[in-house]
Amino acid sequence: MLGAAKRLRNAGVLGLNERNAELIMRLNPRRFYPRVDDKVLTKKLAIDAGMAVPQLFGVIDHQGDVSKFAQIVDGRESFVIKPAQGSGGDGIIVIVSRSKRRRDSFRTAGGVIVSEAELEHHISNIVSGQYSLSGGKDAALIEYCVQFDPLFEQVSYQGVPDIRVIVYRGYPIMAMVRLPTRSSDGKANLHQGAVGAGVDMSTGMTLKGVLGIDVVEEHPDTGAPIAGLRIPHWDFILQSSARALEVTELGYVGVDMVIDRNLGPLMLEMNARPGLNIQIANGVGLAGRVARIDEIYNSADDPVTRARISRHEFAAERQESLPLDEVAA
Amino acid sequence: MTKSYVWVLAAILTAVGTLMFLYKWLVLGFPVYERQEIPAWTVETTIRFDSGPGSIKVNLQIPNLTPGFGKLDHYSVSKNFGFGVNYAGGGREAEWTVRRADGEQTLFYRIVVYEDKGSQQSDTTPPFPIPPLINEPLRTAVEVLVAEVRDHSADPASFTAELLRLVNNPSPNSNIELILAGAQSSSDFVQMMTTILEFARIPARMIRGLVLQEQQREMMPVPWLEIHDGAAQKNYLDAMAIAEKRADIAQSTLFDFSLYSLPIQTQSVYSVILMMPIGALVMVLMRNVVGIDAFGTFMPVLIALAFRETQLFWGIVLFVLLVAMGLSIRFLLERLRLLLVPRLASVLIVVVLLMMLVSILSHKLGMETGLSVALFPMVIIAMTIERMSVLWEERGPGDAMRAGIGSLVVAIVAYLAMGMDWLEHLVFAFPELLLLVLAIVIILGRYTGYRFTELGRFKAIGRD
């Protein structure tokens, strides 16, 4: 038992207690939480900071406004409903198209047909706070449904794969691609059964995957190998993520990005308590990278510089770091 | 920085808690164990004499049943002597006999007694005393005193108390002065009281006793006054001893700022409340050190409290039964698409009705434990059902069952910890020990090591 703890310590694995006490409580002042917990506010701040985000179709924040839902989605084939204060992907419904057979019915990313009334009930639940972290009143966002890049088609079962980047004091220190599976119902959330694939920070290439707590080489539904995919716009993704410090003022934050077929990388949401499974996906601990950033931290670095330093510092497999100018090229 | 503050604070709390505990335990003598061993006393008499040649018969008055004490054992150590116990004249007598002996003889008699509040006397009822012959002028003085005391008392016990109060008055009247004039020693005093009591036709006698104290090697018997009030013997210490005893009681109440000074009803409530920090400590350990998933922060502790009412086995059965039934009804309600708060209220009402059904059914089946389910916190169960059903929908039955079983496991551990009698007694007698619990919780609050379950979770990393 102690041997196992020692091995994790040597690998620089960050535990939940350490994450809570040393990173979240020290670097994430509670007064800034609404900036990430309230997705309406996040979207506004991100737009101001120059991040690309999915277009907002409408917000429903009163039970009385639930009936406006039909009006908001009128003429739209696909959209996403999500609670403004939800966490961990709970309460999110992805609508990919309207049902061709039944009127006022929609098809979810998982292929289930839902009626307008059912969606309105779901929105009503959201507004009454069922998915809210505080349990209080909430709002439902209806926004653009990302048309995902065919790059990940082979390793996704419906839904939209997304890219989670952990940003420590403004430096992106670790990343993974989250791939929806049949059991995750098209959602890119690891605890709902999605596969996480580690990413080489220097190249943007995927590494092996993790399902639950186990390492997997292939996608469980499609059977396609997970490793070796190159994420496009990798520089832009890292630079956008690095801006999370300026947007949220949180020192330890998870940034979720998606790649739209037409619009490129979009920032979906941010998380002040990002999970730790990303370490399994990358096969390496966060604590070591946190310590490295503390060594080289420079408050004068701008987001672009910070992204470049991360690419240089955190090459996969702890292989010899690439020369800085080679990365820039 | 914060970490060192935490250690300093924890050290202060530990020091204060430990010092208070040690002071109460060692100085004030609070019992550490619930079933404090009742003090047992070994009382030994030694009879030593030089006998001439010939046969010897030694008689020793030995304690009969004394109110407030029980006899554990008694035996005699004597060489060559025959030993027997006789009942004679309302008391017991040890008798040693030997046909032929010469020189110095040593006889031991040893009795082991223990404090037993329930022990009442007595085996013998003495006859009504014949009024003793008292000569004038003492006779008139006694008559006046007896008349006065009789006016102010109702029965033999109160008569004796009043008599002792009057004769112990620091400024006695002339009658009492006359009566006490001849009493030089305390045995004379007790003898005189016996005479007065017999004059009032109350059976009384002087006995000699020992005031039991710790670590006494040699003691002289103290004369006591014993009366028989018709039902039982009562012993009265002599005047000095009564006063000392009073002082003792007064002094001990000064220190009595413990929970024991509260009414019994409040005490029993506190004995439960004071165990909640122990449950909270278990919760902290299970969540932050072991890493078990559970609903809510302190819900398992509240479930554990509910188990106290039902006992563990039936508590688990009832909890699982109610949550399972409630869950299925919650899924039925789901189809009605109710808003959150009305849905929670509906679940609560259904839980109340289910409980009622369980109670009635179990009563009809002759199981009494079902009745105590009424004390199960209904709101806790309703919340458990709601959280579990949301988790069930969002993350699937696996996660929901895991968190449900986790809550139950934490609740069982908390119940076992909170149900330890010795711990309950210790915390109740020494509430300052909770400062130590607080210190532990504060230190654990800065525990940044891995949780036990994380060792398995991250096992894929660092294995080269």
C-alpha cells in the first residue's frame, strides 16, 4: 500500500486531496467561481477576451419563459440545451436534427427521439435548479451545436469529442481528447463512459486512451486506434486555453474546447475543479508539471508566450525537450 | 505557512484537551471506565496475645451486613486453631478455639467488602429496649431533652437526627451541658446517646466501625451510634465525622461543573449529541483518507444516528427497503414531469406513508423493531432517494449504486464508532476530549496525500 503511494508520488500523480488543498483552495478564489460556473457569464467574458465560442441562441431563466423554447429553436435543425450552472456535463442534451416522422420532435445525439414537451420539461428542471451546483435557481442555455470535425469520426460514437486543457497559472500543462462512446450517450465526459486520450503537448498528437481507470488502445465502439491522431489548430488551442487566466483569474482551471468543421476551435466551457483522470490518459502526473511551472513562472509572459513555453516543456513520454526555436517553427 | 498554523492550532487544542482530561481524571477522580471498578476494601484485624499454657477460646465481634456494603469474602488465618462464626446477640462473632497452646498467639481475621448502595440491612430485629435506670439529676435533664426532641420529630430516624443536632449545638442549654458533662471521649458520648435513645424506647447501641480510606495501614475503630428504626439498622457517625462529611460534599459540588450536573433527561440527549463529532471524524476519514463516495456531507452520520434507534441489522434492512421502494416510486413520479420542489415533497410524503406501512406490517408480524422506524429521519431518506435517482439518470445505475452503498458503508462504520460504549462514556465524562477530535480533523483537513481508493484509480500511471 505504501509502495503504491510511493510509486504514484514518484510519478508526480496529483491526488484529490492535494488538488483541493494546494491548487483549488490556494489559486482559485471563490469570488471568481461564477466566471466559470455560470456559462452565460463565461461566454460573455470569453468573447470579450477574444476567444471563439459557440453562438448563443437563447437563455431561459424563468419557468414562465419555458414556452419560448419553441420560438428560440424555430427553424433550427440542431442545437444544445445545457444548464448555465451545471457541472460535469450533467443536464446537457444535444439535438442533432428534427425528427422527420413526428412533428415537434427531435433526435438526440444518442439517436433517441424526444418531443418538444419532454425538452420543455427538461428545461423546466434546469431552471428550477436540478443541475445547479448550489441547488438554487438556474438558467438553460440553448446554443449552437458544434458540427464536429471529421478527424475524430473514427474514434467517436456520435456526439462531439472535445479537448480538455489543464491551465496552471496561465500555462497549459496537460491536455486530453475526450471521445464519446455508446455508453456515454454521445457525451464527452469521462465519468459518463467517454474515452480520454492523452495528448503530446508539443505536437498535439494523441497518445493512448483511458476508459474508466483502464488504459485502452482502441475506441470501444469503433475499434479504431486512438493514438497518433494530430489535433489541428494546436497552437491556437493552447493559446486560447492560456487566455483562461486572463478571463477567469483562476490559477487552476480546465478549459474545454471543441473543433468545429467550419468554425475551428471553439471554447465550450471552463471548470474550476477539473478532474484528475487526465493523468491516466497521459500516463503522467500533474504534480510534476505544476512544480516545473512554479520554477519557470514569469508573470510578464503573455498567453502566446505561455503556450509556446508549454509546448517546449511538456513533450510526451518525458522525452528530451524539443529546442524552443524548433517548436516555434 | 497555513500548514504550520494548522499544526500549532492542533497542538494547542491537543494540549488543552489533554490537560483538562488529565486534571479531571487524576485530580478530580472522574471515572475513565464506564463500569468503574467498585472499590473493594480488605479489612484485617490482628489479635496478638501471650497465652499461658492451656485451652484458649477467642471471640471477636465481626461485621454483620453493614448498610451500603456487601461482603465479598472473609477468612481467618490461624495456626492450629479451630474457626467458626456464630450469630449471637444481634451480631456476628468469630470464634477461635484450641485445646492446647502456649506462648504468643497471632490470629488474623480478614474480610473483603465492596460498596453496594443497594445493600440494606438487616437480618435481626432487636427487642424493644427496657428503659434504663438513670439517677437524678441526670434523669430530669434526659426527660426534658427527650420530650423536646420528641416534639420536633416523627419517627426513630428523625428523632435521632434531631437529638444529634441539639447535642452538637455549639452553645448547648444547661440540660445538655449536664448530660454531656460526663462524656469525655467519643465512645462516652455515643454511650450517652444510646442511653437517651433507649430511654425514649428506641433500640440503639454503640458499634465500633472503621471509616474506610485508601492506603490505611493501621486504624482504630471509631464509635458509631446505631439505631433500629423498626425496619432497618441505621448508622450515625459521631458529631465530628458528620461535619467532615458535609464539608466533603460541599467541596465536591464546587468542582462539579460536568455534564453530570445536568438533569438526567438532558444528559441522555447529550450522550448522543457528543458522539456526533466521532461520526464526523469517521466521515472525514472515509471521504478524505479512504476516498469512499457517499451522498451529501453528513448524511451518512445522520443515517448512523437513525441506526441507533433500530439496531444495525434492522436499520440496514429498513433503510434499503425504504430507499428501494422510494426509488421506484420516484421513477413513477418522473413520468408525471413534476417540478423539482413538488417532486421532492411528493417523495417525502410517499416515504412517510411507506414508513407507516412498514411499522404497521411489522407490528402485525410481531416484530417490534419496525415501530422504531418512525424515528428514522424521513427527510434524510427523501433526500437520499432524490439524489440517488438523479445520479441514476445522469450517470447510470452503477454510479448510483456505488454512492448508495458507499453511504451505507460509511453509515455502518460511523454507527459502530458511535456505538462504542466506552467511547460514549469517555466523551461524556470528558467532553474536552472532543478538542482532540477537533485537532485530528483539522490536521486531516490539510492531508494532501493520496486517498486509499486513488491508489487503485491511478494504478496505470508510474508502472513502467
